[in-house]
Amino acid sequence: MKVRCLYNTGKALLDYEYEPLKGGKMGRFGTTIQSEYGELDLGKEYFVMGVIVFQTYQAYLIDDNQFISACPCQLFELIDDKVSSNWHFRPTERQEEIYPFVQAIFGYYELCFDKKAYENLIVEKNELDQRIYFKRKMELQNELDENRC
């Protein structure tokens, strides 16, 4: 799946809030009007490695210059909706540390079935999990490129 960045600020998410934001109040995306997604470049295409279903929104798992992040899908437009036949879906369980913040994960095998993978990628910046991410990204890009021919 590929997406193109349309916005990189919290202000762009205002139309998707359930209630008007006042001052520096955080909304359902965990951002304020002044928040910036500095890792995103307007107009740039990103390869989506997973979809993270949070309690209040969905995010695309993407990377830019080796920096892996989960950004609200409302910041992007979908330009290629194809996903790997090897992707998996997993709802999180109550006893997991990321529950209820993360409700479900859709993506490559390790992201879904290693219950620490999301946290290791985003919070801990674990080198092994990052290597697995980029290995799976190369495999997925090759698979999708082959299917286009």
C-alpha cells in the first residue's frame, strides 16, 4: 500500500475531531493545533508497512530516513491500495501493555504476532525490530512490484 502525504500538522486534523479544540488542548489524535509531524514531507509518497488501530483513530506505519512512525491516516491520500497476501491481523489482548491504547494491528507477521514489536519499533527504537521491519519492507516492495508486471 502506498500513500501520499497531504498534511503534516495537527491543525490539519481539526476537521476530524469530535469536539472543537480550545487553546493547547489535545484532541483524539494526541495532538494540538500547533503539533507538527516533522518526519513527514508534503507530497512525498510513503510505503505503508502496517495499520495500527488506536482507540480513537487509525495510523499508517511508515518510515522516512530510517525513522519509523505511526501517523494518522487522515494526513494522507491513498494512492495504491494493494497489500501483501502475507499480511496478518491481530486484535490486542487486555493484558498487553499497549492495550487499550492500541486496539488492533494489521501488517507483516512479526508486527502482528510479536506482542512487543510495535512498542519496540516506536518507543524503544529496538535495532533488531527495525532490521526486521526493513527486511519485510524490501520483501513486500518486491512482491508488489512483481505483481504489477
